[in-house]
Amino acid sequence: VSAHRVVVVGAGFGGLSVARHLGNQPDIDVLVVDRANYHLFQPLLYQVATAGLEPADIAHPARGILRRHRNVRFRSGEVTGVDWDTRRLLVKGSAPIPFDSLVLAAGARTATFGVPGVDEHAFGLKRLQDAVGLRSHLLRQFEQADADPTQVDLGALNVVVVGGGPTGVEMAGAFTELFHVVFARDFPRLPIHRARVVLVEMADELLTPFVRPLRNAARRDLYHKGVELELGRSVAEVDAKGVRLDDGRLIPARTVLWAAGVQAEPLGAALGLATTRGGRVVVGHDLAVPDHERVWAIGDLAASPDEEGEILPQLAPVAIQGGAYVAERILARDTGEQPRPFHYVDRGTMATIGRRAAVAQLPWGIRFTGTLAWLAWLGLHLIQLIGFRNRLSVLLNWAWNYVTWDRAARIIVDVERHPDE
Amino acid sequence: VSAHRVVVVGAGFGGLSVARHLGNQPDIDVLVVDRANYHLFQPLLYQVATAGLEPADIAHPARGILRRHRNVRFRSGEVTGVDWDTRRLLVKGSAPIPFDSLVLAAGARTATFGVPGVDEHAFGLKRLQDAVGLRSHLLRQFEQADADPTQVDLGALNVVVVGGGPTGVEMAGAFTELFHVVFARDFPRLPIHRARVVLVEMADELLTPFVRPLRNAARRDLYHKGVELELGRSVAEVDAKGVRLDDGRLIPARTVLWAAGVQAEPLGAALGLATTRGGRVVVGHDLAVPDHERVWAIGDLAASPDEEGEILPQLAPVAIQGGAYVAERILARDTGEQPRPFHYVDRGTMATIGRRAAVAQLPWGIRFTGTLAWLAWLGLHLIQLIGFRNRLSVLLNWAWNYVTWDRAARIIVDVERHPDE
């Protein structure tokens, strides 16, 4: 008999989880397909955007990860569709790829909710090029203001962060540290005290998934770092000059980070599957796509229900556990047993606000803030990184940044694609 | 009295050498202007292109280097001209910058010599974006060939390196190691033995500045690594499919590195100064620009003569020593003493061919090859890197690459400039 062919779309947390759990299993061949040629450790993306880490610290070549499993292969390419009749995945630049089982784990992208000007003038923070582009853009604003100080009055040094979730909070904190610690020394003639970091959040509180004491701690920490909080406010429009709030005020700013929401990659609709309003693929309690045999969707792409039918949040642990669950379903394919429903175990959540400031909320009511939470956050993220080399490199960069108050990666690089491609 | 204002154009080896020698000197203000916001350690650029090092390992923020001197400032911007009457440097996006002394150290760029197709289809290797762009391009060729094996017949895996100087030799050696060590594991289904690395050199020998035994050693090492040598051959044309040699043969290749020559940045002509055929600014034995008071040109930008009137080569040590010489001239500005002519001390030259293979040629007839030369090369480059953090990072990356035969930075990233800029 020939091996069971599993095709996984996406090399994020979910896709890699499937591949690892099927790695070196008999009679199974796995092919992982992703547009990028690397697995991106998104939780540290904001540190690349603020020059604390280098891209290769958090982007691990997918082939390097997967080659340790003899039965797992990788292909870099854009998925254009599925031929459901012949059960083949269509990938640009490649022959159709037949599958017996298909796992969709394409992840999510920035959602702009149709707010005018966001696409053109704001940065998202989901892809590696978002972070590198934002870093260059921000450095360029400071360089230009140093050459022409009249730019300061036009908001060249200002940053608006939209969205008070973990990404927005982390970015706002990282921006103030970058400005007051690194740029204050780099640009001694610039009035860095006039560099505003404004955090806009539609709700009345930051970090809504956290309990109130932690939300308050985050708010206090950001306040002490000098972040201006605009809570209960939304963005009406973004243009090249700044951000207009819903109350009509204009915040002049050249750099706008849009961290107000994500939507699933548009793969579900492109494949003709039922999706939610956020583009997430509708799946059952077994994470299977209805009316399609042996097709699953997991992670940020899927609207995975918990046992009560509530849709789970778009978080890395949901994707990782979903991947393990689907791998188990695939391994049990011939047993005929009735699948137990997917059960998500919430092991807690954390967010960091900056140097020795973080909030952590664990099960059983355990919660802490400050240095302890910050150290826990550092340790957890270090462990979750893939590969000894990346862990060592991130650890050394963190130690360096902490001791010297420096950020080594503050270099402006624009790299355009070669015209022949 | 107000301080003597020195403006230095270029933050390369020459410009930094001037700034450092004038650092913390009384009654002197220095402003260094560069298009980039970093000093690039060009000798290791080829390792970024072949995924062995990360950009931030060899690009050090200029402000970080210069801020240790209280009297030295930096500005990032493009020089558009000089108003010679009022003695002011014109920089895009900035008010004119008055100077008492001006040092031109803008360096060199790739010279294509008008060969058709080189601009459009080949990569140079002088700027950081060249290296990052080449890395992405090469990785993409292998990914595409893995998805569509018919691409192999069209030369998707082939690389042509044009130019048999140190850069060409280093790149050719690094490509073969990348292919046979890293890609052979990453792409187990690709016929890596069919990935050709062809080195084209117009002269009959490689590394012409070296003595014959070292040239022969380099040639032998490259041959053993599987590099195809086309000596005594030049390139007639480059297009998207490959390289046509002067004997009419077409070498199919998607990746072409043009390392056949450099020309000075076009600053000399733009400023109306006398230049050589290669665009180098004509200077006297004191590195001063004739007919301009207190204006010097150094490094790759200048045609610096040695004591016999021979034009010195475009090498880092010439720029560094030229910078120190000009700084000394500026410090002695009021003494009225007759300047001794610039004297270049050749401390030797090295080139590396790959893992434990290099050639080194020192004064007094000392020369060696193999592991010893390779270790000397590693040590010398490590010492010359700026900053403890970069030295440590490069050392760790080298150790990692050597022990694991891996290259961590093999990620494809294209980052385009923000449309607002």
C-alpha cells in the first residue's frame, strides 16, 4: 500500500504542530506548503520592528525545521485553489499536489475594517516584512527630522499605535523605550521629549482578555513610560500626516501601527468553504470542515469551537493544540473510532510592556506583574523559539539590550524584489 | 573663536577613519554625512549574500559608532552638490551645511563597463541591499526548481560569478559550500550535483594581485570545490536566461553576480572636480583636491598616488590610512608646515575560498595558504569589525556554521519602501 498523503497549508504554529506530530510516523507522507520559506515566531515580531532583534532570530527556515523528519517535505508557494473532485491542491508554479488528508492552517492577516487610509498609510504587524519595513520607516523619520528640525512640528517623531491588545501594548512600550533610551543618545539635537507615543483603543480598557488588576497594571506601566492613552476612542481616518480620531481631533504622526484586529487569510472563501464574518473557516467540534472528507482547518484560519460551542480566540496555543489534535485524528484514521471533540487547555496568557514590566495570567487564579512576570515572559518565549541557535542569539541580544540599553539592529534597509522574478 | 568645521562625506572605512582621528580634539567640529545610516563592513558582505551572517552583524549604526566622540555628529542624506563660493555642502532634505574643511570619502560602486544586460539581470555586491536581494533571489530559484523540476534544465540552480578578484573568488567558494552542504540537505529531491558555479575571469589567472603560488592555490581550491573556471574569457551579454561568453557559448543561469570591477561613486564629476576614467577624484601627494582649499578626497573615491606617482588600489587599508593622514593635516592646519606626502604601508592582503581554505600574502615575502591562512583571515576580520556585540555575534555565527554546516539566515525577505516616503 502507498503512504497516506497529508498536505498542510501553512508553516505557522498550527501547521508545524501537525507536521511534527506526524513526523517519522509509518505509512504517512507529509507536505507542508507556505508562501514564505520560514516559520515566523510572531510573538517577537514587535522586537524586530523596534530594532531589538534581527529577522533571522525569529524566522527559522522551514526546511531546516522539517528535514529532521524523513517523511515530511516542504514546498514554498502560493495556494491558488483546491480541485475537490480529484483532491489536489493547486499551488502557483507547481504541478497539482494530490492529498488524502488536507489541513488548512494559513493563519491570519491584519484587518483594517475598511477604515480609510489604513491600507496606504499604516503598518500592520503580521509578516516579517511588516516589521522590517516599519523599522526602516521609523528610523528614516528621525533621520529626516534631524536634518530638518521643522519636521518635528509636523509630527515626524510621533507614533500612533491603534489597538490595545497585547501587540499594541507591547509596541507602545517598546517605542517609548526605543525613543527615550536609544534615540535620545543617537539624536542629541532632537527634542526627543516631544516624540509622542499615542495608543488608541476603542474599548475603555487595555488588554481586555486579562483580569482587571492586570489591565490596570498595564495601563499604569504604560502611563509611567509616557504613553498617551486614548481609550474609548476609535480611528476615523489615517493619512500621510496623521490619524484623525472619531471625536475629530487630528494626531500628527508619520508612523502609524495598526494592531486593532486580524482577519483570517482569505483562503476559506477562495476554496469555496463556509466562513465566519472574519473569514474564518467554519469547522465542527472535531475541527473538520463540514461536507468535505478528511479536510481540517486549525489555528487563526479556523473558527474552532470549544466544547460549549464558543469560538476560541486566535492565539498560538489554540493553533498548536489544534494541530496536535488533527494529527491524532489522521493517525487514528483506520480505527473507525468516534473522535472525542477538540478540547483546548488554556495555560494562561502574558503580555510585556517593556523593561521589567509585564503581566501574566495563569490558570487557578495565579497572576503576577512586574519583574517576575517579565522574567516569566522572557523564559517562556525563549523556550518556545525553535532551534538552539535562535534561542542563543535571542538570549544574547536580550542580554546585550538590557545591559547596554542599546538596539543593534537599527539599520535602514529597503530590498526590492529582483525585476526578473 | 568658533570651532573648525570639518564635513566628511561617507561613513565607510575612510570617512570613519577621519572622524575617529578628529574625535574629541579641541576646537574641531566634525559632521559625517552618509546616504545609509550605518557603516557597512564590506569585506563580509559576501557572507550575508550566502546566508552565513545577518545584515546587522556587518552593518553598524553610524550614530552608535560616532556618539562616543562629543565633537562628532552624523547626518543621513544624499549629497547633491557643493556651493564652492560659500563653502557649503548641499544635502537633500537638509539646510546647506557650511564647512571649513571638506573630506570626500564616498567610496565606490559596481562598474558594469557597459556590458549589455548587467544592470538589469546581474547583482552587484557593494551595498547591503545587494547582498540581501541576492540571498532572497538565490533561495527563490531553488524553491521554484523544487516545485517545478523542469526549471533545473533551464539553469535555475546555476550561478555565474563574473570577476576573479577576491570578491569573485570568495563568492564562488561560498556558493559551492552553500549548495553542497546546506541546500543538499534542504532540497533532497533536487539534483544539487547539477547546480553549476561558474567563475568567469578575463585574465588568465585568479587573484592577480597575489603571487603565483597563491594564485595557483586559490585555483586548485576552487577546482576541488567544484567551481568551473572560465579564465581568459569575458562576458558578452547577460539576460534573464543566462550569460553569453565572448566565444559565443551561453551558460544558462538565473543568478549572476557581477564582481568584475568597481568605479568611484559619481560624486567627483557631480561636484565638477577632475576625475580619472574610473570616476576617481584626482588628488595630489597630500590627498588634497587641486585648486580647492582644504578639500581632500580619500579611499575608493580618490585616485591616491603613492610616492612614485602610481595610483593606489581601491582597498580598505588605503582608505583607513588616507583618513588618518587627512585628519593629521587638519589638526596641523595652523602650523604652516609643509606636508610630507601620503605614504601607504601595505600590510598584506588575504582572500578566503571557503571552509579552511584561504590565501594570505604579507610583507617580507611571508605567504601561507590553507587552514592557517583561513584562521588568520577569520581573526583579522573579527578584529576589524566595529563593536563588541558585532564581533561576538559574528564569532558565534561562524562557530555555528562551522560546527553544524548550517546557515541560519537563509530566509527570503523582500521589503519595499513605504509609499509615503
